[in-house]
Amino acid sequence: MSSILIIDDEDKYLELCRRFMPEHDFVGPARNYREAAQLLARERRRVDLVLLDVHFDIPEADLLPEDKAALLAKGDRQRGVERLRRSQGLRILDRLRGRYPDLPVIVMTALDDLPLEADAERLHAEDYTYLLDDEYLDARALKVQVEGILARDQRPTEDDGPFYWGTAGAMVDLRRRAAILARGQLPIIIQGETGTGKSLLAREYIHPHSGRTGPFVAVDLSTIPSELMGAHLFGVVKGAYTGASSSREGVLARAHGGTLFLDEIGNLSLELQKSLLLVLQEGRYRPIGSVEERVADVKLMVATNENLALMVREGRFREDLYMRLNPATAVTLPSLRQRRDDFQHLLEFFLDRVCQGGYNRDLLEQYAAQRGLWIPEQGERVRISVGRKVPARMDLRRIHLLLHQNSYKLLQDFGWPGNFRQFEMVLSNLVTFTLVELVDRVEQIEPEAEAGEIDARPDVIVIQPRTIRDLLRPFAEAGLDAAPGSGEDEAGLEEVDGGLSMRMLVAPGESLNAVSCEVERQYLERLYLHFGGDLSRVAEFLLADAAAGRKVQLRMNQLGIKLRALKRGRAGS
């Protein structure tokens, strides 16, 4: 049984839900934000979902914001109060997002003239619905939305494959979206920075979920000379041009019945873009030099780290092809910087992966043999755990990779411009250098030495900060790092004489206080980005008190800073 909180000024929807969804426990209704906050303070661990009305016909004193003087000072006061009532649910949602960023919320309204789409998306509501004042239809619509969100949140994660999804709400939504798009016939645009796993997502997730029995064929268009690109895509018949000494199939033919993935689609010439458009429109094409048409039965996926919409405006990409590629359902993979909240899990996932094969697995088995640890049989996985504390008990069947706080901070604060590809490469080298040093050290010890004389805790391998610095230094020296301390960082801050220097945009305001608050808002937002979203580090920098993070958060809330929006778009917007 799931627990659902209803925030509404009436009992109508509470009664409706209890009658048509008796399998759930409904809490409330909370009549205003104050009551909702009190209920959540008591019941947060139990509440799985919130149903939030938008229009609240409640006394002015109970409306958000608490200080309404500025909002009601201009124009008709009563009309201003009515506007607050009509949009009160959105203000409540804004407050909820500040305190409970991951709590699922469905926004609902019976007002036809109140547009919800933009505000619901801006405030990260899980869903929204327009109610029709028809009990059966309203109950059915709410039930579908409620069950969908609850089922999604209760579904166990499946991160055994090569693509790590994590637990963040944005990644859960992306996974669901990708699975839905995979089953359709329309093309899919996969966007994201270099190294975010676009081809991996296409090959390992979307193609297997497409239901297509043909092969997965991937082409990186940035690696093919422009004069050969047409033949590579569509094929060529013998004698079509000088040098065409034999007929060759193109990738469209090889991917027949399956999936064709075109990476770096922005490299396609305008002429070939027209040819690809005809494939999407008619499902047919002609190899170069041929008069016969061929059927193209492929699921097309394209990827780019460029802004295709901008390329269309600049005339570098055909607008008609862009529309055919289904931009409304494009999938955007977040960068590693945007997944800081999942960093510990990402670290565990990739360290485990780089330890399971190749040279690193050989080194781990050699290390285990030297120290009397369990050695996996052929086909078994090396048992790895990762953490910042030494395990309480020795486990001779598992190897624990220990990262002291400094080691962890070095990895977390690095900019990772190459994203997950660079991340995995650095971690693989990190394991290699660490293990080689430990394995070679045994040769300097007497052969008859016991395992305990080699290492006090042989099951714990310490990852040294020095090794991490040595591996990251070349990137920093080449200007490929956005971490604090290596020049101006992703937040536009630079270390100067033990402090932080930044540029501010100062514009005229209604008062000196308004100008001052705007400067302070910019300053706190950039500090938040600079310290990776860690408020305790911001507090330590500003107040020399790491425990004062709550004070910083309250001040940011007062200034209207949306922490959830900053968290989602950190360093990638």
C-alpha cells in the first residue's frame, strides 16, 4: 500500500481517490502550505506521492508568499489576491521542491484557462492533469498517472549492463523515454557531450528494446571522407565513378531489418541530407550509379554533440530533415558533471568494471595470490567494493578499494571534459598503477614472509591521492580541466591570493537592496557550482563552519535561488 498526500482546499478529490483507489492510503487533505509542511515533517518517510491542486480558495493570510506587500502594492489588491489563489498550488510546489526535491508530485486543476505545461515542467512536477468534473473520467486519469509513477519508482534498477542508469529521477525518466521510443518506428536523436555514452545507449539499450531482429550497424560520420560518404551510406555499383571497380553494399543495406546508428550527423553534407530525407519519407533509396530502387527497412538513430536547431538556423542543416528526425522526442544524455549526485555510485560501477577484465584482472589475481586472498575461477567475477572507510572486518574473499577523502575529492572536483569515456580510462589507469606498485613490492620481501607481514589488511587497497594527481595533471596542463584551482572554473571563479575572484553582472534595480540581492544571488549560485553543490563546503568557505550549510540554504531560498534547478543543470547548462 502506497501513501499519497493530497494538498487541496476541498475534500472532493480526497473522496474521489478513496472511492476509486482504495488500495492506497490517502493522507490529508492539507489546506495550505503550512499544513502540508507539517504533515510532511511527520510523514515524509511514508509519503510516496503528492496530489496537488492549483486553485486554493483560502484566506489571504494562508496564501504564499508570507510577505505579499510587494506583490499586492500595485494595482487592484483584491485582483492580486485572486491571482495568488489561482496559482497557489504552483507556489506550494516551488516550496516543496526546495525541501523535498525528489518527492513525486502530480499537479491537477479543473480550470480550463490555467496553462500548466510550462510551470509544471519548470518546477519539475512528475505529471499534471486537467480534471473534467466527471467522476469516472477524472478518477481513471488520476489512477493511470498514480500507478505509472508508483510503478516506476518501485521498479528495481537494472545496472548490470554496460550502461549505468543510477537512481536520479532525471535518469529514470530518460530510461523510460528511451524504452518507449525504441518500440516505435520514428527516428531518434540522441544528444549529449562527447563521451556521455550516446553510441552505448543506442547499441546496448535502445536497439535491444526495439524488437527488431536485424543487426545493429553504427557509423561515425566524422571519420569518413566527404567524397566517400555517399557510397558508404547508400552503396555503389561497379563503374559508377572512377575507382568504383566493384559493387559494394552501403550501411543501409547491411542494417536492413535492424538499426542504423549515424554518429555525428552534423557532418553529413546538405546534398546527402536530402538523400537521407528521401529514405525517411519513402523508405527507399538508390545506390550510387544504380537505376533500381531498394527498400530501406531500418530503425534510424542519429547522434550529435552539436546543436542541430542552431545548425538549421545557420543553414548548415536542412530544416525538413531535422523535422523528420523527430526533434520533439530527442533524448539528451547528461554529462558526468551533471550527475554529481550519483558520483559515488558511478565511481563504484566504473571501478568494478575496470577490474573485471584484461590486465587489471590479471594484476588483481596476482595480488590476491601473493596475499592469500580468494582467487576467482574462470568465469567468476572479482569481488570488489569501494568506499571511504576501512571495513570493520577483514574479508579474504573481497578486495576493498579505499579512497581517503582527499582522493575522493580530487576525482569528484575534476571537470571531466571527456565525460564517462575519460572517467573510465583514468580509473583503469588508476587501478593499474596502484596494483603494479603493490605487486612489485612483494619481490622485495622475503619469500617465506606471511601474508600479514606484507599488508596488515591485505583485503584493503588504498588509492593514493598522489597517483590520482599524476594521472589528472596532464589534462589540467593542457587546459582540459574545469576543477577549482586550475584557472577559471565552470562557475567562472578563479583562485586569487587564497580567495575567489569572479565577474559580476550589475544592472540598475528598483532599490539599492534589490541590486545588492541580485549580486549576492549571483555570488551564491557560483559558489554552489564551484563547490559541486556541497552546501557544507560553501558554508566552510564563507563562515569557516562546515555545519552551517543550512544557513546558506535558507539565505539562498530567501534570494529566490532554486537549488533543485541548479542541481539538475549544474555545470552543463
